[in-house]
Amino acid sequence: MLFNSFAFLVFFPVVTILYFLLPHKFRWFHLLVASCIFYMAFVPVYILILFATIVIDYIAGILIENATGPRRKWLLVMSIVANVGVLSFFKYCNFFVSNIDAGFHLLHINASLKLLHILLPIGLSFHTFQAMSYTIEVYRGNQKAERHMGIYALYVMFYPQLVAGPIERPQNLLHQFHEKHTLDYDNIARGMRLILWGMIKKVVIADRIALTVDPIFDHPGSYSGIALVMASAFFGFEIFCDFSGYSDIAIGSARVMGFHLMTNFNMPYYARSIGEYWKRWHISLSTWFKDYLYISLGGNRVSVPWMYFNTFFIFLVSGFWHGANWTYIAWGALHGFYMVFALITRDARKNINDKIGLSRIHWLNNTINVATTYALITIGWFFFRANNIKESFYIFRKVALIPKELFTIVKTRKIAFLNLPGLYSYILPCVALIVFLEAAHIVQVKYRLTETFSKRPAYVRWTMYYSGLLLLWYCGVFDQHRFIYFQF
């Protein structure tokens, strides 16, 4: 079930009203059934996969807690292997088969390996990682094993964040299912504001920008390097509004019922470095890799070369997590290179800034850092958004010709050959939406709207609500575009 669908418009209030009408002891069952219905709206049979992994990890958690010595580690390994095995089969099996077949073809071996006719279950990467965080935390002694199987199943299947996160930790979420939540106006108001803002980001900004971005990336050979750079810059805001919009709706839906989910985005395009960007973008995933993989590999407690390797490896795995395509692997490797290069050159860059006096002009230094970081992120989108690795390198070649395109513009005073989308029908609306988004961010930070909005006069609050609804109604794209991260 999509958040931006009529079905959810009915599903959400019905589930929420019944949640508060039911006695506390029955609420977990109600939410579990509702979550099953929500998930089965996609491909019903795949809920059996969820049930199987839930049973495995539920039993593993209890066994790990009761075990001692090496047996605890082996139980954890078996649980992780089971989860990663299911994820690998559905998400990466055909990727490996096709690449092995391509390797045989290069060696002139006619293997003709058959691809499996399987579909990737919606949100498999997300709830797999959430399930693994539970067994890992039980193993580390940070979380008691959950004895109530229904509560544990709800932890994995809680419908607001089931298919695209945030990827929660058991310490934050599990205990909330045992607590009794009362009907609270502040929770309802905050939650509904988040849902409204998330819907605006999704159907007004992301889906409308997609009308410009998708045709360009679907036919990159028909467009100039300048058009491709523009599309990549627009895509950065499309995917941000698409994914953070989903997170806002998820967090808001849970908040209405009294549940608190972790923040997943924090104005990532204001980051002054790639490292800071990853502390602001998809926070639940980046902290997951840091807590459970980077630290397990030794983190920064190892020698400097190994620390660089660990850093690069984490981003390589992160790229592969996003999808079974070389484009995502290249995107992850590029961000890994950014991070390692930044670590290696950190002292040199600081010395240069000190010598030229840039470090003393804070506003200029910050502006340059933000612009540079955003440019590097935009380059990464060339890989992420391209349909395949061949097209991504083709885009890079077209972008490399931009100086030639600019010279031709100056020489001929004509830009028609660039084949840019229509200025008034495509480019300006995208720019206007981005300006609106950033203006909203600036106002939110400057006036601390999240904390003080409830203290504003009623006419101010309701004027904002109605304005948001009107914007949604008149400017939204209501063709039920799937959220981009559903494919991961």
C-alpha cells in the first residue's frame, strides 16, 4: 500500500481510531494485523518470507541470551546468515548469475545460465537490517530478548516504517509496543503536520521534478551535457523529497498513535563535507553501518591504512545494499573514495585554508564547502540514477564536453542545440519548487517552527494547514508514483 494512495487515506484513520478504541492488551494484535494487510497490498505471498525470518530471529534472540561462550557467537552468525541468505537470494541472485554468464561469454564459454523469475519483496533490505539489529543488540547485551512473539513480529512489521524505514533499533522501538499510549492532541498535531509536509515533498515536489528528470535519464543520448548536469542536480532534490517525504509520513503516522521513530534526514544539502552529509542523509542506515559493520571491523582503532580500507569498504557495501546493479556499486565506491580522500588530505586542506586566510572568513569558507559538497554529491547521482553502468559512463563523457558546448554557445549565440527541456514548462517549475523547499527549511530553522508551532495563534496554524492542503490539491501529481527507495 502506497502512502500517496486513496487506500492509505482510508487505511490510516481507520487503523488509528481502532487502535485507541481497543483495550491496551489487544492493540499489539490490531497493529500486527493492520501491518500484514498493509504489506500484503503489494505481493501477498511474500509475507510468508517475513514470517519465516521473524520466527528464526525470535528463536535466535532467546537462544543467544541464554547461551554462553562461543555458542552465543555461532547462534548470532546463524541468524545473520539466514537473514543475509534470504536477502541475497531475492535481491542478488540474478545479478550474480547474469555477471557469471557475462564472464563465461568473455571467455567464449557457452554456459547459457538461466535467470530466476523472482520479484524482490518490497522493503526486504529495510526489515532485514532491522531484524539483524535486534539479534546483534541481544548478543551485545544491550537488549533483552523479546519473549512475546507477537510484539517481536510487530517490531519487524510495524507498518509505518515497514517498507522504507527508518531502520529502527530494538532499544528505541520494542519497549514502545508494551507501553500504553493515550490519545494526545500534541502527538496528533505533530504527526499530522509531518504527514502533510511529507506528502507535499512527495507528490508536489518529488513527483513533479520527476516529470523533468525521468525523460532525460531515460534517453541520455538525446540530451546535452548541460541538460544531464541539470537533470542530476534536480534528481538530488527529487530523491531527497521522495525519501525524506516517506520518512516524514512514516514518523508522523507513528507519532499520531504515540510512537516515536528516529529522525532519518537533517537538511543533508547543507552539509559542509561528505562525512557530514552522511550524518544528515538516511541517518538510520548510515548509523546502522557504523554501529554494526564499521565498528565490528575495528573502526578507527586499527592502523591508518586499515581504517581507510574499512571506510571505503563500508561505502562499497552501502552501494551494494541499494541495489543489484553496478551503478549502485560505483556510486558507493565513489563516496568511499570521497571519504578516504578527505581523510588523507584533511591536514593539508586545513593548512592551505589557514595560509590564505579562508578559515578566518567563516561564511565564505562554509559557502565554498557546502557548494563543493553538493557538487560532489551531484556527480554521484550520475551513477545512482543511470539505468546501467554503460549509460553512466556515457553521461560522464557528455558532461566532459560541456566546455565545448559553452564555447559553441558563445560563438553562435544559440542554445537550441543543447536540447534543454522547456524553460517555462519544466525548468522554471523545478527551480521554483526547490526554492520553495529551501525557503521552508530556512524558515523552519530560523524560527524553530517544529518546537514553537503549537504556540502560534490558531489562525496562523490553520492558515498554514489549509495552505498546505491547497498546495497539495492543486499542485500534486496524483498518479501514485512509487517511492524510489521501495526498490531497495
